[in-house]
Amino acid sequence: MSSKELLDELLKHGVVSEQSASDLIESVGTSVPNEGLLETLVQREELTDHQAGEIQSGNLDRLLVDQYVVIRPLGRGGMGTVYLARHRALGKLVALKILPDEVANDPMHRARFQREMEVLAALSHTRIASTFDGGKSTGGRLYFAMEYLPGGTLADRLKLGPLPIDETLDRMIETCTAIEYAHSKSIVHRDLKPSNLGIDEFDSVKLLDLGLAQIALELDGHATTIERLTREGQVLGTIDFMAPEQARDSSKSDYRVDIYSLGCTLCCLITGQPPYSGSSIIEKIAAHRSHPAPSLRQLRPEVPDGLENLCRWMLAKRPEDRPDSVTIVLRRLHEIATEYRATNGSGADRALSDSSVSGHSHSTVFDLPIHRRTTFWMALLALVFAGATFAAVFYPRYFWETVSKHA
């Protein structure tokens, strides 16, 4: 294939725009080798390294999933690979989850993938990443398109170190709000962890990845039980955040495994690491079963007593010894956040930033979390400055008369 034919193919499938193709032809012509053409497109940021690699390998079709163009990988898990993609007609960026080729023909994996797509599509909540499209592509690949969260995940945030106490409270409230809603729909997540908690453009948490969820949904007004698809005795989830009973038998776990995983997540946000360590999976499972819950205050003395006690309660070994519901956890987090704010001043108000389910809301900008409040004032100041500059340039007489009157 000549470089002109390659460029025509990229243009035809919407991988590059007409303007990009025109500019490229004008600057380098069409006589350059394909490698040079792709390299130039990457340098101009018209293609990603991932796209150029697939095209170079003759896999242009792998970048095309119905009306979406794959841009680059965002992450990979046991239930699929997630890519950043662009809708060809709308230009909208999405997170596109695709069932990997190596398991695409396995009935169990296909059923789980289909189930996750149906579960996500059935949920509608501000704290759960929305799913708005999906199916089987013309190339035979199973996929679904989700809301793209540009802020990464809490796991990405933790690479910079443990979170401040007020931010931890806020993140936990946001997460518990999502889980409370999921549980109200008879959905147990079973794989809660920082990497499954995304950050949206407003710097708020949204729940991701329901590939391991247990479900009993009401769809279209009719009670529909979706097969759990979990073999007897099979372990599903992430060991570092997994409840003891879930490690014994995933098929017999209930909503209380999510409460335990939330406790592990809380510990991780505060300390920067999961509650238990071990050199092997067996050692970690044993630690979850028998080792006492770690002390948050031992590593972070500033942690409120109430938060320490709540974390221990959530990490109880026996399900019946944990809080009876996420609603109870959420209510306690709000109480701790209020106490922490009163003790540490108004700057520690991140933790009251979100809970549509629990009835907390912002009435003024002063109720916003501190980092969002700062962003608001900076944006307002920039707007005022821009307006003054515009007036001084385009309406100088009026501007200086106004300044003189108020001098």
C-alpha cells in the first residue's frame, strides 16, 4: 500500500481529519514511506503511538469498533481492556471496553461481559460512570462505551502518597453514595478498590467496573434474576481488598463484602497501602482471615478516633460483626466529617462535598470543598481581569472615566 493509499484509508475511516490529511500532503507530499508518514502524524499528535503501532502491523481494523476510533489503552483487567476512543460522527471521547481476543470465544467470559454491560446500562446515578452504547461490532468484537473520566483513578492519586484526611472523608462519602445506590438495586460490586474509583472532570469520584458484580435486577418492571456465573468455590476479586468469606467462596458472598472492601479502601487512602501485606496470595488471604485490623493512627496520628473505629468495624472478620448497611457507614462518615470540620476549621470541609442520597447539598460557594472553592475564586478573578482588559482595549474612554469616578 502506498502512502497516499494509506492516508486515504485513514481519512476514510475517520482516524485522521480532512484538515490533517490536507496539511500533511502540503508539507511532506505523498511520496514518503509509510513509516515516515506515520512518524510525522505521531509527531503532529494526529496519531498516538498505539494507533501508529497497530497501523504499522497491518491492524487498522483493530482501531475501528463500529462508530468508534480507538485512540490508546486506558487500562486492562480480567474482564476486558478499556481504551480511550472517539465517536467518529460526534467527536465525543469515551472509554471503550472491549472483550480481549484471547477470551472472546469463551462462553463464560462472554456472558460476564454481556452481564456487566447490561448492569451498567440499567444504573443511573451521578456517582456511577454512565454506559450509553454497546453490542457486537461488525468485526465480531463485544464492546460497550462508557463515560470517559479524565482525572484517572484514586489509585493514580495514591502514587503521589496518602490522601489528606479531609479528602479521604470526601472520597469515601462519594464512593459510599454510589455503593448505597447499587445495593438498593440488589447489586453487590465485589471488587471495590482505588483503581475502580474514577475521577471525573469535576474532581469527584465515580464508580467503575461491575464485571464481578452479583445481580438480581428489576428490569422493565419484571423481576429478572441474572445468573451469577460464579462456579462453586471460585475466587473472584482482588486479594488486597477482599473479605475473608469472599476468598473462601465468591458465590456465597453478600453485600457485606463491599463494606469490608470499603474498609480496605479507606485504609489504603489513609496509609497509602492495603491493610494487609504478604509475599504470596495465600499469606494475604490468611492475614485477612486472622490478623487484627491495622491501626490508622499508628501511621497517621492525626486520624480522628471515630474514623479509626469505623475502619476497624468495617474490617471485622465475620460479616455479622460489620455495619449492617452502607447507609450506616455513610451516616457515620458524615458525622466524622462534621466533627473533623468543627475541630480543624472551615478549611477541612472537603468531606461534606457530596451525598445526594443522604440529602447533603451545596447552597453557596462557601459550602464547596476547599480545593473546589479555590478553583471557583481563581476562575472568577480571571474572568474579572479579562473583562477589565477587554474594556480597556476596546472601550478606553469609558473604562478610564469609570476608573476616575471610583478613584
